[in-house]
Amino acid sequence: MATKRINMKDIAKEAGVSTATVSYIINKRSDQVIAPQTIKKVEEAIKRLGYVPNLGARALASRHSYLLGLLIPQTEKETKLMFSNSFYGSFLSNFEYEARKKGYNILISGTDVDESYLDVARKRSLDGIVIVGVEIESDIKDLKQIGIPTVLVDSYGMDKELSSVTIDDENGGFLATEYLIGMGHRTIGLATGYLTKEGVNTERLKGYEKALANHGLPKDGRYVYSGTISYEYGLELGLQLAGSPERPSAVFVTADILAFGLIKGLKKGGLKVPEDISVVGFDDGFLASNMEPALTTIRQDVDEKARIAAQLVIDAIEEKEHGSNIVLPVSLVERESVRKLVLN
């Protein structure tokens, strides 16, 4: 026999109050003044009866779905890059926790290169959207026109009326390259994802080029390696470099996952890190300090980035904030993957 679903009338009867009062308390109606002792009675009744809110009914009553979309564009057709990079797992975990604390659920979706963000938002009746890594401004035009609260993460050259949170990617590239130069390296490679006009990889490339220019070192296209941000591409590149007589003495890698693959490929090709070639990564996730050798890398605060993104989109939904563009700092974490060269 099916168990009867507990509803607001049951709670009202148990607590000795009206159904309307129960509704006000459950839906956190700020326009209603309710005595603290009444709130306590209702909350105790909810606990005793094991009441679970009907989110569908809540959405109909409030005209909100309490659902946030976390969209991660896939920049290449038929790829599965979303969670091959641990950055996304960390970001997702913290974003979901912050949203849940505020009473929101999340929908996670990759979007193909030819898929509309607006279609995703409409199909799922999203209250708001956070998009990680938009590279083409026209992709978000429709969202802005119909007024869906939208927050951009790691997106450059976009409409500043939309809230956004980024890190100082250019400075990260600069810090990594400057450090390698300070350690005596003069032929420094860059291993990166595909370079697009407004992407984070391009920002990190700018920092790399700026550091080289500051020290009068030439930009050499032979030392710029571009592919997918993946362990697999890193492994392939490491094997390639191990077999090349023209390899650089050090490589700045624009993501730790790519650096892990690179180091593995170099080792499989017979080279040692950092004895034969030095490596600096970017992100400083959990594995960076636990691999062999421990990875020198640029640290970004992914947890804080996710928390801010969730807060910005909820503030926009609840009309508490309009258009905040936040840039978080980065720093270099020195470990074991870089060798100091003695210059003649």
C-alpha cells in the first residue's frame, strides 16, 4: 500500500496553525511577519511528519523553477572534455553547494558548438544561467534580450552589463614565464589548448609573450604547441618533445591536466623532469602537489570562483545586484618540476 504524501494541510493540523501560515514559512515569504514561536512549531511539525517540499508545486506558485543552469560549451564537435579536466569537478562541487544553501538546484549541461543557450534555458525553465568559457559574444545575445539572468565565467571581451567572474589569466601566464626566466631558462615553450580570439588560453599566451619581451627573448613559433586541454594531448606532446632535438629547456603549460600528460609522455620518451626539461602548470588542483615530481604551477582559487558565480546569478534572479565584473588574483606555487640552470 502506497504511503500518503504529507502536505501543508497535514503540517497545519499538526502545528495548530493555518495552511497559509505553513505556506508562508516553507516559501520564506519576506512580506509576512510571523512570530518566532510559530515558525518553531511549524518547523518541528515538518520534522516530525517527514515533510518533503513539492518543488514542482513550489515553482508554479512562485513562478520560479529554483533551477540554475551550469553550461559548459564544448568548443570542438564530438568531444567529451567537460569532466576530463579536474577544474570542472572542483568548480561544480562548490557551485552546487553554494546554490543548495540558497535553496536552488542545478542542471549541468555541455553545449555543442551549434547548440543555442537559449534553447537549453527554455526547455528546462531555468531561473538563471552560469556559462563557463563563452568565446563568441553573439552566443549570449538571445539570453540578454529575453532577460534571463546570466553570469559568465572565464569569458573575455563580452558585454560588461552581464555579471562575470574571471581570474587574472594574463598575469598567470606572465608569472609562470617570468619564473622560468628567473631560473635561467631562455628557450621556453608554451603548451596550450586551441587559441581563440577571446579565450583564456589566449590571455595566458599574452602573459607568456609579455614576459619574453620584457627580457628581450624572441617569440619562436616552433615552441608554441596547441591542441586540446587534455591528458591525452599532453601525453602525445611529451612523446613528441622527447624525440625532438629542438625542444625547449622548459615548458609553461596552461592547464595542470595537460601538464600531467606532458610529464608522463616525456618520461615514456626517456626524459626526466626537471633534470632534462622543466614544466610549470596552471590551476593547482589536488593532484599537482601529489604527483612525481610535485608540479610547480599557477594557483587559481576555483572554490572562490564557483562560490562567486553562484552568488552573482542568485543575486540577479532575486534582483539584489546588477552587473558585477570580478577578477580574482593568481599566484605561483613553487614545487619540484623546475630546474635552475646555471648560465654561462
